[in-house]
Amino acid sequence: MLQSNTYRLLREFMDRPTTHFQVRELSRRLRLGQPSVANHLQALLGMDLVRKERHGVYPAFIAQRDSRLFRTLRKADMLVRLEESGLLDALWDTVQPDAIILFGSVSRGEDIESSDIDLFLLADEMRVDLQRWERALARKISLFFCEDFDYLSEELKNNLLNGFPLRGYLDVYAEHRSGQEKSAQHSAHRGSPGKKNRAPRRGRYGRPHRGRLLRDREGTLYGAPAARRQKDAEP
């Protein structure tokens, strides 16, 4: 559908979707002649992937972020980059999660330059050095861990189910049945002195076991009530 140089040009707009580009700057960045850049821009304009605006003295071009095709191509491009970077294989082999899910604005093709790449790992929490891949992808990467899908907030569950599975899968119905069984067991033992009535122990890095609270790699609570987040953030 897109020639190689046209796609190279489109990637400039994918990487910096809120930036206005002039023909001269694009020519310099891509090392293509200005007439060639102008021809490729016409192709992108015809597909409604970019739009032309008056920005200063000269006309400029900016990504057409409202275009469904632009968002679709951005999602596909990010999936290719994640695969080529080796990040997914490294997480799959090192953390050994049951699933890796891309969610948030990147999974919808709606991210901008400052957006994080949000990855959910269905696994126990582990420290991962992401600097190598953050440099390669030119984005901050946020990892979210939980070993039991059933303990996530409804909001986060919806976000994950609307995300994109990169490795493994989420067995939602099995998790739902498991959650019902756990709830029934808890009700049967309520009020009796025993292990099931104890508060969950603090896990590694201050996170309770069984995923009752979810933290990213910076230690920020995610999907927890606002009051709890504020209390947890206090020194």
C-alpha cells in the first residue's frame, strides 16, 4: 500500500504526531530531495494520514490523528517495533508471565510523544532494567504486575480486555470461576480465627501478595482507591 520512502516519511509523523513539519526539515531528516518529499506528502494527504496547515511563514504538515487509518497503522507499527526490539522475548523468558498485554493509549494508536508504553504482565513482580529498550523505542516503558487477574479493579480489567495480547492470553472465565470460589471460601470462614482472616502479607517492594494492589515499576499504585494511593505515598 505504501512505498518504502512514503512509509519512512509516515514514520516521522508517527514518532512525533503533535509536531508540525516543513518540507525542508523532512528532506533533511530523511535525506531525500525536496521534490521527492513533496510527492510522498501528496500521497499521505490523499490517504488522509497527514494534513496541511499554515504554521508560521511556510506551510507545514502534521499527523491526522483523527484518522482511523492513521491510528491503525500506528498500532501495527508499534507492534512491529516491540517485536524487533527483543523486549517481548526478554520479558517472556525472564519474568515468565502467563500473559503480556499492551494497553493504554499506545494500544489504541492515540499516544503522543510523551506517552508511556504500558505493558501488563500476569506474573509476580520482578525488577527489570528497561533502559536499553527505552532508548531503542525512544519511550518510557511502564510495567504493571499482578499474578491474579481476578484481584484487579474493574477499570483495569476493562482496559486490559480492550488492549492487545502480545504473549500468552487471559482466561477471563476461568479467573471469574476462581474468584467465585475464593469469595465463597472467604464467606464460609468469616469470623473464624484462621489464616483466611489475616491481612495479606506485604510482598516484595511493599506490594501485598495475591495482587490486591497493583504497582508499576516506579512503585506507583495503579487501580487502587485514591485515598489509599495518597496514604501509601505519604513518607
